[in-house]
Amino acid sequence: MKQKVFIVSQLLSNFTTEIFTMINDSVIEFKDATIFQGDVPVITNLNLALNKGEFVYLLGKTGSGKSSLLKTIYGDLELTQGFGEVAGFKLHNLKRKEIPFLRRKLGIVFQDFQLLSDRNVFENLRFVMKATGWTDEVKIKMRVKDVLSKVGLESKEQSMSFQLSGGEQQRISIARALINEPEIILADEPTGNLDPETSEEIMKILLDISKQGRCILFATHDLLLYSKFPARTLMCENNKIADSVSLK
């Protein structure tokens, strides 16, 4: 009898552990949240959870709230109504001094690359690392080589940004986003300035990154990519976000 009780107890313990793990897979979560631009609500009744290793599209017309959601996630817009949590930081109670630490948990890839034109690739990445607390030059060099290898540009370390193609510049932007081992990557129209073939290359890199356990939120207007690489989708429309998961 004691053995049966022990077995049942062990099963319940394992079940509880699995449930706890599932709950903690969430790296972005909103409950009953409203996102404002000034006094104007742009997204209402937001209930959402994004997990580790997920690749998620964020679609919607200009002005539909995509940028407002991204800005809320990285602490540029204050969450004043509802619950929000990103990488362990409570957005609804977020203090200004916590914002830099939140952003170190995030990698952001922009449409226009935002590389420093007066520096080579290594110095672009080193600049970000020094700004986020890296001090050991040996570790900096090792990390730069590591992230460049992840995007297939090990040989471009000494190239100036203006010597790179658009696709190469965006890969450097992705490498920069990976510097601090972020839990989440926010990709804001990362293929908007690229041709279709290069866009696919960037897409494959980001999908590979998500398979390594990082959550990627990919804002885009590129419906060709969307149709070619289907994934969970958040649609911004009429001040709401519809989730393809909840629509099934």
C-alpha cells in the first residue's frame, strides 16, 4: 500500500513539475491589458502569452498598433492598464531604472539596420557590448566571433558597414541582437528593405534562432514570406489583437 501511495505521489509530483515548466515557458504575457498612445487606446483587452522557442508573426496595417505593442514590450511605452510581463519584468510596475536591464533580455532587429557608418563590423558590435557592461576585451573578441559565425559573416569583422550589402547589414543587425544572449528577439520589419531572395535568407536565420529556444516576434507587411513560412500569427486590427492559436 505504501508503495502505491509513493508511486501516486511521484506521478503527481512529476505532473506538477511539468505544469510548472509549461507555465514558465512564457516569456511575454499580457492579461486584460490596454495599450495607450497618449490618452488614446490603440490596443484593448489584450490577453496573450508567447513562449520560449516560438516564432510568431505580428501583422497589421500601418497605425494598427504593431509598433505600440513592440514599444510596450521593450519599455518605451508605459503599461498603465492591465498586467504585462516580459522576461520576468512586470511592465505594469516597471521602474525607469529597470528599463536598461529589461532591454538586455531583448534583441531588436530594425528595418533600417541602424549600424554606425564610421565603424567597422567589429567596432559596431563592440560599441553595443561596452554600452551593456562588457569590459573584458578577450571575451568581447570571442563573443563577436561567435555571433558573426551564427549569421555566416565571420570574414566581415573588419569591413565597414557601407561596404556590405543590405542583406549582410541585416545579418550584422541580427548578430548585434544576439550579443547578450537575449530570451526574446523583436524583429521590426527586418526584410522591408531587402529583395525577396535576401529576405528568405534572413527569415531562415531567424527561424533557426527560434529553434535554439529564443522567442521571436516578427512584425512584417511581407505576405509572401508569411505564406512561404507559416507560423503562429497575431493580427492587429480594430484596436484588438487576434491570435491564430485562439482562432483554431
